[in-house]
Amino acid sequence: MTPTFFDYVERLNSLLRSWQRDDLQVSTVPAVQLSALRYLSICNHYSDTVTGVTEYLGLTKGTVSQSLKALEERQWLVKRLDSRDKRIVHLRPTQTGLALVQRLATLQVLENALAQLGAEAEQQLTALLHELLTQIQQQESRKSFGICSSCRFHQHRDGQPFCGLTREPLPDDAIELICREHQAPA
């Protein structure tokens, strides 16, 4: 039987998990906690909540809450109340948590393989994976969690980034992060 696309994706996932188990520090952390920490390192201030993590990972709120509690106990995550709405708790990785995420994102074997493919092939592969993900999210009516600057609500007012959905100015660093409210331009 000829391997299918799913077989290749499954094998890549298995290899990634295997490499994570080979790392002494990473191997002690459950995959759901690593995924939550990774998400929190790339999301904006509208998305760094328990609800945002839950939606992004597609898990139950209980599972996510337990994972976030464990990350906080390890001091890889800090919580802070929203300055305007005290019911909202924002979650941010600590410097130690970010260092762990960086270890995940810079697997040398993956970087070497991409370098062997070349920059053009890497760009094409990335674009195709993005397109595949977008198709799946649309078919399954899932949020896109896209980059803020690519959102239909992203605007500029008086030369500053502005969210047309929330009607709020945006911090400059937020526009290159992912947002749970993201919607592709029409």
C-alpha cells in the first residue's frame, strides 16, 4: 500500500514527539502543557485566556485548566487580571516558559531538513500547509486563529494599528500575533 498524506503527517508527528521525549527537560512535560505554552507564546491579548487556549487546542476546559495550573506551579506561566474587566484573566509564559518553547521551535533535525529542501521549497511547503489548515478550519467551522495583521478587522487609525471589531487601538507587537477573533478578509 502506498503511503497517504495522512501517513506522512502522522509519521512527522510521531517523530516530533519522539524528539521531545529525547530532551530531558521537555520529556517531563505532558504534550498538552507544551501545546498550551506554545500557543500562549504566539497569541495576542484577546486570546491569552483559558477560553482561548481551550478553543485553540480543541480540548475541554477542565483539561486545559489543569494543564495551566501545572504550568503555573512550574513557574512557566503567570496570570494577571485584565485592567478593565476583572473577570478576565490573561495568561503569559515566563522567561523560563518561553525558553522551553524556543527549544520546541528550534528542533535541529527539523531545521536541517528544511535547510536541505532550500528556502523556496520551505516557503512553498509552509504556504501549502497554511492553505490546508485554512480549508480544514472552514469545512469544520473552526476559528482560524490567524495573524492579527491579516484580519478583516485590522485597520489603521491616525497611523496606529486598530481593531475594527473591538474598536480599540492595538499594541504594535500584537499585530504579528495570532488572535482568536481573526476573520479572513472577504
